[in-house]
Amino acid sequence: DAGVTQSPTHLIKTRGQQVTLRCSPKSGHDTVSWYQQALGQGPQFIFQYYEEEERQRGNFPDRFSGHQFPNYSSELNVNALWLGDSALYLCASSSGGFYSGANVLTFGAGSRLTVL
Amino acid sequence: GQQLNQSPQSMFIQEGEDVSMNCTSSSIFNTWLWYKQDPGEGPVLLIALYKAGELTSNGRLTAQFGITRKDSFLNISASIPSDVGIYFCAGQLYGGSQGNLIFGKGTKLSVKP
């Protein structure tokens, strides 16, 4: 049973470019959350998608946007990249949307973005 | 963004030693979680705590949910080499989404040279 899969695993972009990261949730999960983990820091919540809608958002600018598809997979898009956007981007999946228990959150291995 | 206060930032362990780390917050949480992250991997859940005062074990790991709901600790007994890694506490705010966790900065466990 595949867990959360993310692609690409590594990528390099330059300032001002745009990037799209992809996530396939664990089988049976319908909710996807995205996190940004800067080097030496804990993950920070970007947003959560459930039923193809953004349900909750953390303290991130509008340059960060997302999408959830009918098969529950999700994309994270970041426009106008800054050097400070360099980080590991983690996708986490769960089931049941907003009020399910926190222990069902399963993380992927992440996409490492480097902005030059 | 908001982060939990996790300490120590790093520690060195010798095989067989007990290890303690803790997390504090100015906010009240209704769930505390402890994760371990190995290089190149995402965080993996170790222990979840749901009630103030709750003490939960998972093998050699023991964690407690503080009575004030603003803190938690994790103990590892009789450490082994595979315990090396980064440990994160995470909390779910009261009324918050289960997908929206607030993390500490991590405690890095390394082996004593």
C-alpha cells in the first residue's frame, strides 16, 4: 500500500520563476495539507485541501496557491520565487477533512526546492 | 509563523542512556504529537496525546500531555543507535484543523563521538 508520494524529489529554480509540486495522497485519504520546512526549522503549515477546495490557510502570501483534483491528488504552485522560498515542501494526507483526529496525518518525503 | 519552543536544540547520546526533550507554548493545544524525521524522509508519527495529563508509551518512548495543555515532554529510555535523528513536537490548536499542526524547531539527537 503506497504512502504519500511527492514529485519531483529535487528541483532548482531561479528567482522570479514559477514552480509546481505534486502530491498523491495515501490510499483511502481524501484530504491534503502542504507544509514548508526551511533548513533547521520545523514544518510550517501552508494550506489544506478537502473536496477540491482550500479549507484552511497558514501565514503564506498569495504567491502560494494550490489545487486538488477529483482523485484527491494535489498541486502546490509558487509564483515569483524568492531565495527565501528554498525549502523542503512536505505534503501530508489524511481522511475526513477538517475535524478528523490529528494522528491520521501521513507525511510524504518531500520535494526539495532550491532557488538561485 | 508560530512555532513551539522545543528544547534542547541538540544533544549527544551514548548507547544505553535515557533522553528527555520538551516543548512549551503560550497557547493551549488539544492534541500534542511527537514525530521523528530521518534525513531525506518526512516526519513519522511516534506518539499522539489527546488529554491533559495523559501519559502514553510506545516501546521505549514515553510522552506526556501537560496539565496546563501548554506543554509536553518525550522520554527515550535505553537509547540505541537508530534513535539518532531529529525529533519534533507538534500541536493542534483547540478548534483547529487536524491538518494544521504547529511544529517546534526540533531536537537533533546525535551519537557521542
